[in-house]
Amino acid sequence: MTALKQAQRSGRPEQQSVAEVVAGIIDDVRRRGDEAVRACSEKFDSWSPPSFRLSGDEVERIVARVPETVIDDIRFVQKQVRGFAERQRESMTDIEVETLPGVRLGHRHIPVAAAGAYVPGGRYPLVASAHMTVVTAKVAGVSRVAACSPPIRGVVPDATVAALHLAGADEIYLLGGVQAIAALALGTESIPRVDMLAGPGNAYVAEAKRQLFGEVGIDLFAGPTEILVLADETADPFVVAVDLLSQAEHGPDSPAVLITTSRPLAEQVLRHIDEILPGMPTRDMAEPAWRDHGQVHVVSSADEMFALADEFASEHVEVLTATPRDALDRMRNYGALFLGEGTCVSYGDKVIGTNHVLPTRGAARYTGGLWVGKYLKTVTYQEVLDKRASAELGRICGRASRVELFEGHARSGDVRAAKYAGDRLSWTAHDLSTAATS
């Protein structure tokens, strides 16, 4: 492998100060509730309306301000997201099997009761995150979806509110940052707590989710957006360059990586990036991202290319090769694959229908991204109707439990073997009371 460009920074910024700030805000919200939320919103967003929650009339007025073409596009994208999520939900079936005569085991998929959807604002109003979090939760059957999105420099993000409303959000709060995450997770006087949080965000939002995980469920731990392009000599170097920079504009710490079997292509891609970057309207983000976190690696074979790609375990993997579907069989570590030149990561981010909330920083080694199944709890049940089966299970339970020195467990099995099959108990209730007082 030859590295034509290496990352200048690790991509993992110092977390101590972020963690301390986040911990302080969470503690404040835990103690003071709405008062703390309002103080943080005033401090960080200069935003302190009479109520953070939008009323039905307010939502209607905001949606009416959004251009019709934007509404049409939102409806189109949400239809794609909803359709794919519905097919995913249909693939998850409840089961019940009889493992022994009269012994029934089953599982059911039950949606969480309440989910919080976070849609970032700040520099970029990520309208598409409304589709990914709210639509998917509603398809899963979540009864209550509370959505938070911050004002953008004191202005209501009309398109985001419209997207949240059309997606089916039950509550919409103009509230952002750690204070929004803490309010949803812990609950306040005016914001009831949720069972699960989903959605992307900056380093502070991600850290808030990390610290609150356990008190509330989360979709996944997320970091800066990543793109990995796999290309051979058949790829168009200009397309490769454009696609790498398309994700670099997310932020100055977003890695953009190329692995290719063609050195001439790699060199052309580097030249194109040098030509394109100066004129990008989002150069202030894309340029430091490429400078500090961009990488270009030339490998000797497709085998080496796929092996190295699995080591990266990138969020987005774009496959621009002569036979892109090879990646389906050759790779295992990725958040999402984008196969062939007709597909690009930006489609996944904005319009195609798969979910764009995906694992970063190597988490694709052990998890996939947000999908309808994340909002479902797969729970089991058991039923033993046949007394003979219960007796036999009781005998085995007794023996197995005593191997582990769990006498109480063993006796639960013993009593069933005695009641249903006439087995003799080697202990009595008197034994238990004597043991308890000795």
C-alpha cells in the first residue's frame, strides 16, 4: 500500500472539556428542570420564548410559510423513507414455536412508548434528519415522538418544522443543544421524558447522549461524518473528487478517504480537489476537513482494497468500480454502501430512503445505523401447558441449578416435578424456615 495523502490529525478531538461542560448542563437540568433549560437556551441560542413547544396554530402558520416546492420535496423524500421502513418492519415477525409437547416459546417486537428526535440546526438546518428519526419511529409504532430542533441564529427553521410536522411528530420544541437532550431524557415540568433518543448532532449533543445512555436508550454513538470511496481504473476521477468533498463540507473534522487500485486515478483526484476546493461555498468546512483528515491510499489489488476498507469501518462507503456489487460479499464493516457511479452518499443523506443516521469512528464493526428495529424491543415469553413436560424441565432445572449452587432455583423445579409427576422432595418447608433462622 502507498499513501499519497495521510491524515494530519487523528480525528478524535480532546473530549475532556466537552464532557465537563455537558456534565454540568445535565446536572443543572436534573436539579432545576425548566429553569435550567431556559437559562441554557438563552446563553447558547439567545432564545427564550414563552413556550419552547410549538402549538398547533403556530405549526400551521410556519408550514404555510414554506414554499410549495419545498413541501413537495419533503413529501417525496418522506415517502421514500416511509416505504423502505415499512418493508423493514414487515421483515420483523413475531414468532411462537413449540419446542417440546406443550412447551411454547415466543418473541414479540414491541415499540418503545416515547421517543425523542433531535434535528440539528446551527450552521446547517438538517431537514432530512426529521425524516430519518420521526418517520422511522412512527412506522415502528412509537405512540409519542417528541422532536427538538434549535432556532438558527434566532430564526425559526421553517422547513425543519414543516418536515417534523409532516413526518408525524406529536410534539415539536424549538430547543437545541445539550439542554434539549437532557430535557428529553430526564423530563422537566413542561417536557415529559422519553424512553429513547435518536438523531445526529455536534460533539456536545453526542456527548450528552453518551452520558445519559442507561437512563434513556439511544440510537448509537456518533461522531463526525465520514466518507470512504473505493475506486479502480474505471472510475471517473472528477466524480470521485466531487463526492469526497461533498462529505468534507459537513465539518472541519470530517474524514474523506480514497482507496484505489489505480495510482493515475489517485493523482488525478488530488489535482481535481485542488482545483475544486478554492471555489466551494463551503470551503471553510471542506478545506480543513480535507487538509487535516483527508487520505488517499493506493493498493495493489481488489482484495487489499476491500480488506483495508474493512479496517476503516467507515460510515459511508461509495464503491466506484467495474463491479461494485462485489462489495456486498467482500465487506462486512460499514454503515452504508453506495454502489456504482449512479449512486452517491448525498442521495443517502437527503433523498433515497435509507436512513442517514449511521455509525462512525469504527462503530460499524459492531453495529448498523438507525432503522425501524432500533425503536422496537424484542421481548420473549414462555408457556408450559403440559404437566409432564413441566415435571421433566423441573428435574433438569434442579440438577442444573445445583451445579451452580443455586438451591432456590433448584427448588422451583423440584416442586413442579413433585406436583406434576409425584417426585419426592428431598427438602421441606421446615428446612427453609430452619435455614432462615440459623
